[in-house]
Amino acid sequence: MTTLTPPRVTPARVTQEIRTPKRRWTGWQFTWPFAAVFVVAFIAPLLYALWLSLFQNQLVGGNAFVGLDNYVLAFNDPAFWAGFGRVFLFLLVQVPIMLLLALAAALAIDSARLYATGFFRIVIFLPYAVPAVVAVLMWGFIYGDNFGLTASINDWLGSDVLAPFAPQWMLVSIGNIVTWEFVGYNMVIFYSALKTIPTDLYEAAEIDGARGWQVIKAIKLPAARGAIVIATIFSIIGSFQLFNEPNVLQPLANNVITSSYTPNMYAYSLSFAGQQYNYSATVAIIMGVITAAIAYVVQLRGSRKEDR
Amino acid sequence: MRTTIRPQARRASAAVAVGLLAAGLLSACGGAETGADAGSSEPDPEAAADLDAALEEGGELTYWTWTPSGEDQAAAFMEQYPNVTVEVVNAGTATDEYTKLQNAIAAGSGAPDVAQIEYYALQQFAISDSLVDLNTLGLGSLEDQYTASTWAQVSVEGGLYGLPQDSGPLVLMYNQDLFDEHGIEVPTTWDEYVAAAETLHEADPSTYITNDAGDPGFVQPLIWQAGGHPYTVDGTTVSIDLQDEGSQRWADMWNQMLEPGLLADIPTWSDDWWKALGNDTLATIVTGAWMPGILEGSVPEGAGKWRVAPIPSYDGDPTTAENGGSSQAVIKQSENPELAAAFVRWLNSSEESVDVFLESGGFPSTTAHLNDPEFLEAAPEYFGGQKINEVLVEASENVSTDWQYLPFQVYANSVFPDTVGQAYTQKSDLNEGLVAWQDNLVSYGSSQGFTVEQ
């Protein structure tokens, strides 16, 4: 038995080894429940919308393939671009304000100089827990310039300076509601990012003599950068999808919030009031592509900074 | 888009007053030119026998409605015809229901057998070949039972696409206390109305003659009352002229109140509106005959103050228009159209059903109920003991039948705020708004394959 016998490699075993990749499929099978729902609820509607956007179904004359006509129409549609411009302006102004407020709140709560941080955290977060429709109805009453709170304030001031439903103020009024709703949500994201910073970093900073702003600038903000990028992307998507707030306020200010006030409202009225499902799908796809592109650019820029 | 006219938005509690009443209507008085002359004509005893046989045989029906009395009516029906089962579904009010109905029709399944459809939207469904022509089932013979104006509303292009459930002739409701306080007489012409608007607002800047924040369901009946005929529909050919004589007549008159700010900028049906009706902010509303019951139920503070008068005229001619109102139609998808038609017939012409409907506060479309002396004599306390039904019934006799809606009226109403609404916001010339609206409708109509003439 001194001779060394090479390990016997049976053909069967060889095949088994070659087949090893097959075993990896077991893992994939666990994704089926997710994948099935993902395909049915996400991929399929997306493909269907793409398909729809290539046709035109008329009340008289029926359905016909029109190629990219709907896209040409949308690119030349002033109503669509006016709505787009509106949400873009909203994005440029409201999102920075909201995120700065959320960041300030998160830093304040994280600063350990505040009493009852738990109380403040929950109170700032609370508006997010109110269903959006209920929140907007409530704000609709507050804004009411006939008999609402605004009317009372105007009476007290003896003027009619406050006019939240006036055409020039409507977007600001909506921005105020959205900020109120989402500051708490973003604050929680930022706060949890700040919470993950190891305490020895603070100790080191203290030993180095860093104070206040220096700690924030050198430790807290860099650590929260990932969260800020994510929150920014969510907010961009939210702005482009603006629908709930203007839609619920519409009955109160019918002539200001038109049927194409935001791209999403436009898509909604195109399909549900005008039965222009095909064109509505086109508008939705264009908005989806623009949103994805802008969110992607933000993500690229955000992560590049992170690498530095 | 939900602010389009909602005559059906009556509170169940409300209309008890109206329910008790009913008065005489001369359906004979107006020749219904607009399509009512269609193929209906001769009663067909054979068809009627078919419907009776269907009721006997029984089956199952689905009925979409938002009428408060819908459930009770269906229950009474099933009691009378135990072989039939009716499932009542509230698929939303007005536009919400139409959206679902449209989707179900497009999908080819899922639509009910019978659906409630307002007059203004009926044409849209009729033209798209979604409804059963009830003439083919012999219901044309019921014409005599209804007012001429409601019958004209369910007759489209020679077909009969529904039976009238209720009607809403335009009347003027006014706050007597406010008028007395400022020494204003009840206006009988629009000139007097405009003058009253000025007097009132000058005397007390917090009061207005009425509210109007721009509502297509309100503006179109007013154009109708002014003798306008902006829409002419002939098959798939549509003429749109929102600058015809009647449309301009209304716009020029309304401009006199809109431009100087004599109209309260309060949307109808909003919470603020109900408050304004109860706290003497609004002196009048021009509204449908279904309103008294709703007002009594929703604005208790107004008790004893409000009265009803005929709508102001332009030149003494008492012509009025129809504001809202619904019909019940049989959807083509129905597997048992005879049974569905028999149900519709019972729903809107039988004593048992209409009584239930009136109890919940509806204003009838049937001449027998409008002629009922008890209905005419009713003098509700809320209206200071005025015999309001006499006024309402008289209005229903004066409705012009010369009116058509567009085959895409639901869309048209949805873009009203985008166009005419801008004139309201800027308090500028309504005619310009009407032109913008027309442009939008012409381009939509063309893109949907209609031949559109201006």
C-alpha cells in the first residue's frame, strides 16, 4: 500500500463537477416570487405602455398604428411642456429648501444639545404619517380665502394680501404642503445616516480640537452624503410625479390648476376625460425617461464626489 | 374634474320636501324637434309582451347608479318580480362612473346591464354604439308619460337610448331677507338682475348676487336659456359655434357682472359655497329644480329666507333650460337586453318606483307626478310657505327642447377650466374664453375622427 493511488475520478464525478453551475440555479429559484410580481406589476405594464404609445385609438375610426406620431405630437405640445416647466421649477426651488430643512433638523437632533429629541423627531415626522389626501384637504381649508384660516388672517390684517389660490401663488402653496409633508421623512433618512458614524471619530475630532461646524463639515456631512444623494433622487422623482396635491386642490381652484398643470395630471386627464390612452401613455413614457435621466445624472455626480 | 355639474349630488335627507309633491306638466306643449321625432312613434304590443315574458322568466341584472334611492328601488322591484335579481353597484358619481363604464365597454366585458347616465353624457355613449336603442324593444310608446324636454334628452339621432329619471329646469332661488334689507325687487329680466348685483354689492361689499367660479355644467344651460345652440351633431359630423347669437348674448350679459367683480369667486358645491348660502353672502342662485330639497337638507341656517322664482328672461320670453338630470340606459354588453329594458321601464315609469324616487327628494320627469295636485299644493316651511312646486313645474313646461350636447361632452367639460376658466380668473371677456374653448374642442374632435365644422 505504499504506492500512491491517484484519486479515482469517476466519469460520473466529472460530469457532476462540470454541472456545478447548475446548482447555482437553486438560489435563483428563490427570486421567483419577487420576479413574477416584478414582471407582472412592472415590466409588463411598461411594455404595454410602450406598445400603446405606438397606436392611436379614435372615437370615430378605431385603432391604427401610427409609429412615433404620438411622440412627435408630445414634443410639440405646449400644454405638456408648460406642465413640465412647472414641475421643473418646483424641483429647483422646493427640493433644496425641503432637504436643507430636513438636514438642519437631523443635525439638530443629532447634536445632543437638544432636550426631548425623541419628541421633536416624532413631531417633525408626524406629517408624513398623515395620508397625503387628508393632508391636502386640511391645507385646502387653511388656505381658504373665503371662510378658511387665510380669510380670518386677512380679516385680522384688514387686507387681502394672502391669496394662496391665486395663479401666481399656487405653486408656492403646493410647495409648502409638500415641504410640510416630507421634511420629516427626509430627516429620518439623514438622522439614521448620522447615527451610523462611529463615536471614536468624534473622540478623535475632539482630541484634535475640532468644534461645532468643523465636526459637521469634516465628519457628519461626508458621512451623510450617500443618504443625501438618495433623498435628492427620491425628491426629484417625487417632483416630476407631482399629482396628489394639485389634484386634491383642483376643485377649490379649478381655473388655476388646469387639466395639464403637471405632466402626471395631464396624463391622467388625457386618458380619463379624453380617452386618449395612447397619447397618455406617450406622455407618461417621456416623463419616465426624463426622470430616469436626471436621477441618473444626480447619482453619477453624487457618487463621484464620494470618490474624491 | 369632479366639479362638473352634480345635480345628483343631492343629500338623501334633503329632498323630502320635493318628494311629497308633484304637479302638472304639459308634455304636449313642446314639439321635440331635436331627435325626439325619431323612430319611436307606434307602440309595439309584441315588444311589450316580450318584456313581460322576460320579467316572468327572470334572471340576473347588474345596475350601476349613484341615485340615493337606487337600492330601495331595486328592492321594491325584486319584491314585485321575485324571479329577477338586481345587483345595485355604486360605481362612482357621474364622471367617475363614466370612466369605469367607458373602460368596461372598451374592454368588452365587465359593463353592467343598466347604468345611470346623465343627459349630457348620454349622447357620447349612444354615438359610440354602446347602448341599446330602446325603440327596438318597444319603449318608444312611453313618450306621452314624460315631459317633452326630458324625452328630447334621451332621443339621439332617431334612437331612444334611455328613459328619463328626473329633470332639472333652471329656476332662480333668492334670499328674501337679503333682498328686503337692500330694497331689491325680485329680478324678472337679466337687466334687472345685473342692476340688483350692482346695488347689492355696493351696499355691502361682502355680499354678492351669486357665485360663479366657472362651471361648464352651469354655463351651458345658461347658453341654452339664452337661445344658444352651439353644438349641432349629425352622426359623426359636428358643428361647434360657441359664438352663436345665444352664446354671445349670455357672455355679454354675464361679462357685466364678471368683469367688475360682482360675482363671488366660490366654486359651486364647495364647503365655502354651502357656508355662503347660509350666512347671507349670496343673494341668489340659478339652479335646477332638484335644488330645493338639497338646500333644505344642507343649509339649515337658510330656513325661512329662501324663495323660488322663474329664471330671469332676456326679453320677457319665459324660456328656460334643463340643468342636469339623469337617465337609465341599457348597455349593449347586456346578455339579457329584454329583461334590462323591462327593469328600466319599471324603474322610470311605474308608480311604485317613482314614488320611492320622489321620497328621496328627486324632481320627477313624469307628467303624471308633476300633475299631482298634492305635489303642486305643497308649501314647505323652509321656503316661507311658498308653493314652490308651482314655480318649478311651470319652469319645466318652459324648457326649450332645442339643444344638443357634444358626443365628447365629458372631455369638453374637463377642459372648460383651461379655457373659459382663464377668463374667470382674469375677470376678462368671456367671449374670448369661449373662442379658446371652441378651438380646443375643434382640435380634439378632429383628432378623434369627427368631421368638425365651425
